[in-house]
Amino acid sequence: MTLDLQTARQWYPLNDPVHGFDHIERVYRMAERLAQAEGADWEIVRAAALLHDIEGSHPGENNRAGHHHQSADIAAEILRREGWKEERIAAVQHCIRAHRYRDQSEPPATLEAKILFDADKLDVLGAIGIVRVLGYALQSGQPAYAPPSARFLATGEKEPGEPHSAYHEFLFKLQHVKDRLYTAAARQIAAARHAYLQDYFTRLISEINGNS
């Protein structure tokens, strides 16, 4: 088996707008771009990009919190069958375990891990970021927009019964992503994508309120 995009296609759903195969393909392409710009080990980055969401990528799954650890375990099994050396398998596993935004108990410590983190996070910004955050809201039965409570604006904690709209996710996570990136190449790309995402929600709220 050759570990490439065509092989990876079988491991991911094709109809999931958030963590389906199209996400893997975009992260793979962006990771390649960043690896070239930063001088990273492309073999490590490529394997990590193809395998980083292999577990917990299906719509409606209940284990997003632990999917990076499960994906790292599955990645090791696949790479051992491919004949990879253990130290390089460990390098790929670190990239995968360190890529999750909401769990930084194992922050990216290598250039390759930083590139996977950045490539994955760039995919929540810009036009595709809008598609993904709206897709996730729809999957979760949440609205595109709901006025955030004063409590949420101050602390990030919702009031009882308060929805977690796509706009809530923008305020809670997406607007901060550009400041969490590691590589210079990713930060440069993020600037324009962040502005596009911010402009979208400004426009959305204006239209909802009948001001545009």
C-alpha cells in the first residue's frame, strides 16, 4: 500500500463538510506548501496530514475530544505495516497528538508538528472556514447566528439554554486562531483569511438586523 491521497480517501467520509476527505485533502495541500516554505521533513508531514483525523472523523461522532490520540494509535499501526522505523512513527504520532486546538497538553515541539497544526488551523479561516463552521452548526442542530449573552462575551461560558451558533464558535475559537499559529508562512496566509472571516460575520449580523 502506498500512503497517498488516493489511499487516504477510503478512510474518510465524502459527505462530511467538517472532517471529511475534502478537509484531509486541503490540509495535505497546505501542509505541503508550508513544509516547502519552512524546510520540514515532508515524509513526516505528509503521513501526519493524511492520518491526523483517521479516527473520529464521521458526522455525529461523540469522541472529538479524544480523536487525536486514537488517530495517532491507528497511524502507528498503518505505518508499521508500511515498514516505517519506530522513531519516525513516533514523530508522526507526535504531530497528530499535538494538532488539536482545544487540547494543548502536548503542544507541537517539532517543525513538522507545527506545520500540521498550522495547516489544520488555516482550514477554519477564510471562505472555507465559513463553510466549515456553518456545516458544523447544521450538523449539531445549532443556528448560524444567535446573539451571544453578556456572560459568553465576558467568559466564553454560555447561559443555560444558550445555543452555540456559528457566530459563537467564531467568538470562542476562530477569531483567535491566527494568533496561535507557529510558522511565519502560515501567519502570512492567515492574515487575509482572518479578515475575510471577520468581514463575513460583520455582514451576516448586519443583514440579520436589517442594516444592510
